[in-house]
Amino acid sequence: MAESLRRMVNNGNFTSLQDKLEKWLDDYHINTNDQNVARACELVELNARVQGQLFTLLNLVASEGGLYGGVNTLKNRLLPWLSSGFAASAASVSADTSLAVLAEAAEKDRQITEIQSHYEQQLDNMEKDLVETKDDAAALKAELDETRDELDDTRRKSTGTMMATEDEIIRLKEDQVRSLQNRIRDRRLQLRLTRDESASLRTRVDMIGDYERQVRVLRDEIAILRGERAVLENGLPEPLPPLPPPRPGSPTHAKLTDSVRRSRLIGRYNDLFSIDRVEALTTLRRYIPDDEEMVQRIVFVGVQEAFHAAKMAFRAMRLRVRKNLAITHIGPETLEEAVLDYIVRNTDLFDVNGAVQDTIRAMNVNPKISFPAEIDFNLLHPFIREVCRCGWGMCALEPPLDISPATDAELYNELKYRRSYDSEFTAPLVAYHVWPALMEYDRVVVKGEAVTKRGASLFSPRRSRSRSPSPRLRSPSPSPRRATSPRPMSPSRSRSPSPTRSGSAMSVSSRPSSRSSPRPYSAASSYVSY
């Protein structure tokens, strides 16, 4: 008895019956009436088989109890159920039907149903593909007919008129090409204007940041002055006990951060050469496309003048700070150490916009470079700004870093420079410089780059600011020009006027005052101790 019950459980006839009922429910509205009737008959037959197995088990269970085993249960539960109209139809189930045969039949029915559904799904997919293919073929046929009609119309017109000659066709093609070139030129001009405008906007954003820092510094100074005035008005408070002096010989903030700032500034100087310089050259080539030497000279002179402006601003800042600290300085560090430490801690006080404007003014009067009249050197404002920042930081090092002085037609020095790719490697003289070398007194820290050519001339004539045929483009000045006094005359930093300028037809005295006198300070002059 237990073995028969285990086989019935393992066959899963009730599970198969439940699966068939659920599947019939899903497909009821899709199937036809005949298919639904067949499904119902199938379920009735399967239920009859299960009931036959259950009655067989009931007989075996009752026989195990003897002659009167289970009589009360049969009277109380089975007989009332049979009397209520239940009739088990076992016509299609024989007594010797095994449980394995029933399970195999259920599995076959399930496989047949799955194959049928898969086949129907494939048929639906094939029908959809066939409909889509027919639609594509009809569209292609319609397009082909339309193209054929257009071709016939074109042939008819060409045959009927015969008025367009070969020269007219060529002229029409040239007009189309010319109009296309004009459009491309206009688009490039618009793109150039957009780039210049974005550069000017970035410059203005940097200026706003500098102005905000200056406003914060001024507010702090005003607060300090107000506090001092309040103290003076209310009377001096009782003096506090003096603080113990700091440990003698303790390094200042400037000395502690000197090595870190040095390595960072050297890396920034290399980035200026490899990244910022390339961007500046790209900007200049749009306006000076046919003179690569002049483009290189403009960038080199910009670096020289930016370093010179940064050194002059650093000198002025150092004198001003020394004058203010000399009144209250008590040590233990020296006055020079305290001045340098204050400058390192307050780098925001550097007027970078003023240094940039000084650099641009110096470039405008430089006799070795020129620029088209439609634009000015304010296009290089971002590049000059970064060079000024780098030069200011190098002035605050101990010992300071500076670029080496450079002159045209000087003897090529392999320790300071490397030749550019377009140089003549057997030439001993430098035609012009591409990038200055970075020096620490007499020691080369970073090599520069120069172009060597045979027959290099010591003097380079100034090129006129001729008006270019391109549309007038005047880049906006990032900040108003400051009213600064001219640089003081110093015999150690004088620059003699160019011989070619003095020997020209126009006398030097006839030029404007900003260009008639030689520049008192040279950007290539060496760093002097302050």
C-alpha cells in the first residue's frame, strides 16, 4: 500500500492536472470551441484516471483493516457523497493501468502542447516577417517608379530644351563651390569670434575672482583699523603679560614650504611650455598664418616681459612690506625673513591684472615684434596671466629662480638651450629664441629652446602694423588700463635703442613719447637681490 502511494506522489498527476487547468485558463479566449471541448474532455479523462487510482488505494487500505476495517468511515463519508449524485466514470480506465503509464501519457500531452504552441508562435512570426517584406517591396517599387518618372521627365526636358551648354554647367558648378566656400569661411569666422568671446569671458571671470579677493583683504584691513580706532578712543586696556618668545632658530613658513613651492613652480613652468605655450601659438597662428618666426618671437617676448613685470611688482611689494614691518618687528627672525614670510602667506595681494597690463604695454613698444592692426596683444591675456603668477612665485623662493637673459645672434650654449626641430644643427649662432631657460643664479634648472641658423643677424627690423584684409576684430581689454607712472631710469637696466630704428628715415624724436625713449628695464636682465 505504501509503495503504491509513493509512486502516485512521484508521478505528480495532481500537479499535471493543475498545470493543464492553468494553461486552459490562459488560452481559453484564444482557442476555438472545439479546442476548449477537447481540453475539457482531456481534463475529465485525467481526473477519472486519478479517481480510479484513489479508489484502488481505498480498496487496498480497506482490505488491510480486515472484514470490518473502516466500515464506519465509509458509512459516514463515502456513502453520503455517493448518494448526492456523484458517479465516477471509469470506462476508459482499466484495472491494470499502471501509474507509470499515466505519468508517461501526461508528459507526452505536455510535450505535444508545448510543440504546438511553439509552432504556432513561429507561424505568427513568419507571417509578420512576410507582411513587413511585402510592405518594403511595395515601398521600393513605388520609389523605383517615382525615380523612373523623374528620370523620364529629366530626359524629356533635356531633349526638348537643349539650351544649357557645357560652359554654363561649369559656371554653375563654380558658383556652387564658391558659395559653399563662402559659407565655410563665414562659419569659421563665427567660430573664431565665439572662441575669442569665450576667452574674454574666462578672463573676466578670473578678474572678478581677483577683485573679490582684494575686497576681502580691504574689508579685513578696515576692520583692523576700526578696532584700532575704538581702542584709541576708549583708552588702552591693561597690558597683557608678555608671551614667551618662540624657540630661537625655528624656521618660518616660507622656509618650511620652500622646497615644495620650488618643485611645484618648476613643474608649472614646464606645463607653461608644453600646454599653455601651444595654445597661445595656436591663437596667434589664426591671425599671423604666414610668419611662424614672428609667432615664436611674440610668445618669447611675452614670457620675458611677464617675468619682468612680476619681478617689478614683487620688488614694490617687498619694499612696502619691509617699510610697514620695520616699525613693529621684534624677531627672533630677521626682518628680511619676516618680509618674505608675509609675502608667501599673502599671495592674493599680488596685482596680477596690473602686471598683465604692464606686460602688454611693454610688448606694444617692443621693436622686435608686431601684430596686425585689427587686434592687439590682449588675445594672450590668459597666457600672460599664468606666466606672471609663475614669475611672482619664483621671486618668493630662496634662492629665487629667474629666466636667463637672451639676445639674438648670441653664441649657442648647449647647457642652456636645446635646438628646435627646424634648426640648422651645424650653425653656431642663435637666430631667435623659442623659450627661455630657467636659472638659479648660474645653474641651469630647466633648459630653454632656440632656433639656430647660419647668417643669423644681430638686429631684427621692426615690422609695421599693416592693416590686414580680414574683418576688424578688436579683442576686448580684460581690465581698464591703470594709470601708472613710467618706470624709473636705472643705468643697470637700460636698453639702448635699435640701430635700425635710429638709422631709419624717421627720426627717433619724431615718434610718440611711449616709443621714443628706450625702455629703462629689460625683461632679460638678471635677478637682483632686494
